[in-house]
Amino acid sequence: MSSFDLVQDLPAALADRAAAWAYIRGFAETWRTPLSPGDGTPEAELTAAEEALAVRLPVAAREAYTLFGRRFDLHSNMQHLLSPGEFYVDDRKEALVFREENQGVASWGVLLSDLDQADPPVRMRGDLADKDAERWEPWLGSFSVSCIEIVLTEAVLADDALCDSGDYEDGDELDRRFTRLPFPGYPEGEPGPAFYAGSGVLIWDTDGWLCVRAQDEEALDRLRATLDADWLT
């Protein structure tokens, strides 16, 4: 059984790429189902994408995809992590896009000028009415940290009996009752959403809207009883 800890294992994962992959492995084992060799994208698909786009993928991107690229339950419950064959360079030829918001209102990518970095920063571009105002804004400081954010958020956003969401405005109460994960503010430089951990529960607070995942029904019922939120289910 994994000794994975959502809170205590996170600082190392934020600082070291190998530790980030270990964190994702531990999360999958204890909160979803364990990763297996067949869950990764074959190297041949990644190489084919590089050849089609005439780019070299960052080392971190190759490592992430070969680890969990085919585990859609880990990365694509709400937003869409693109398969290598779906990668594209944006219309301004500024970034390699690897993820899209489910209604097309945002996309995530790595600047072409950053592709030579092993674990480059990730940026986000919103789909605005004023196209001239669109920019690739800083999102998170590395691809590996972005993958952790993807796995955590997609876990709480799953259409799953162990998930729920609801309106809850008392952030102070969250701080009193739960342990905040030491995840950096994002988009980069902003306070942004916050992750909390409790007994068998993971909470994602986006400005008063809570999305939660529990390890079992008992933990979810306990959370609902603890927080008087306007739960959807």
C-alpha cells in the first residue's frame, strides 16, 4: 500500500520533476487506480508528433505522456489533454498547444521559444472577443507542476459518485477545518484557486465554489455534514 500523502509529498514534487511523477503515481494509486505500463503514450506517437510539427518536445512532456497519457480519468474529465496527434502550433506561431478547455474558451501551451527547456513554463491563452488582446499569459512555472494541477483538478471534476460541488463562501472555515496544500498561486503571480486536504477528501476552492473528491462514500458524507454548502448532489 502506498504511503502517499497529499500534503507532505507536495513540496518535493513542486521542486523536482522526478518527484512530480512519483506524486502523480502515488495519487493514482491512493485516489484513483494505480498506473500501469499500458497507461502511457507510446514513444512512437510522440516522435510522430514531433516530426509532423517540426518541433522537439520538452523532456517533461515526453515523461508525462509516457507515464499517464492514456489515463483519461486522470487528465480529461472536464478539460481535454490533447493526444500527441492533436498537438498544434497556435495561429500566431507562438506556442505548442497541448490542452484545451472543454468549451474552447482557453488553451494551454508552451512557448516555442521555451521548447528547448527540459521542464518549461506553461502558459494559458483565453479565447477573447477582441483577438488582438489575446496573450499567452503565465500559468504555472513548469510542465511537471502543471501536470500535478491537471491531475488534482480533473480528479475533483469527474462525473463520479465520489465527487460533489457546491457554493461555500467561508474560506476561513476551510482554513480552520482542513489543511491547505502548499500549491503555488495560479495563474502565476495571482492568489488563484486553493487545494485543501482532509480525512479522505480533496477540496478545490475556486473563489467560493468547491469541487471535492472523496476516497469513499463515508468520507464524502462526512464532508457534506461538516460544511453547510449548497451541494449539487
